[in-house]
Amino acid sequence: MPLLRKQKKESTIVASELSALAEQERAVAEQIAKMEEMISSAPDRIRREYEESRTLMPPPDDWEDRQRAKRFNAHLSKGEIRNEHRYQARSTLLLVLLLLAITSLLMWITSFVKDL
């Protein structure tokens, strides 16, 4: 009798191993079917992506500037924005005055060199 019980246990172990192998085989077959489907649909997908990339327009050149201005305006109050614009205008005025001073100095130096 003990021999029969051992064989019964071995047969249940073998049966469970066979069912596990059958499950793995089914999972592998499903993966293979998915891969084959992906390979067969690849040319159409690549063609669609190519056509879509040809028809889409690139973003405008000033996109980053507009995004930066939008973030700037979102974080500051109206008074702070007014002060910032005033500061930028003053900086621009100083830049223009600096450039005028440099050109006048260069003209003065060239007129002085011509007299020598």
C-alpha cells in the first residue's frame, strides 16, 4: 500500500508540473501572437507616423519667449510688473546713452588723430 500512495503523489506532482508547463506554453504562444501582430502592423504604423510628422507644423520660434512672459506675468502682481517695465525702460535709456558716449568718444579720438 505505501507504494501506491507514493505513485499517487508522484502522479499528482507530474500532473501539476504538466499543467504549469501548459500554462507557460499558452502564455508564450500569446506573446508570440502579439509580437507577430506588432510586426505585421509595423509598416502601416511607421507610414502613419511619417505622414503625421510631415503634416504637423513645428512650434513658432518665439514659443519659449511667450512661455517665459506668461510665467513672469503669472507670478507677479500688476504693480510689480509696472515696476519691472519701468526698470527695463530705464536700463534701455542707459544703454542708449552709453552707446552715444562711446560713439562721441570714438569720433573725438579720430578727429584728434587726424589733426596730428
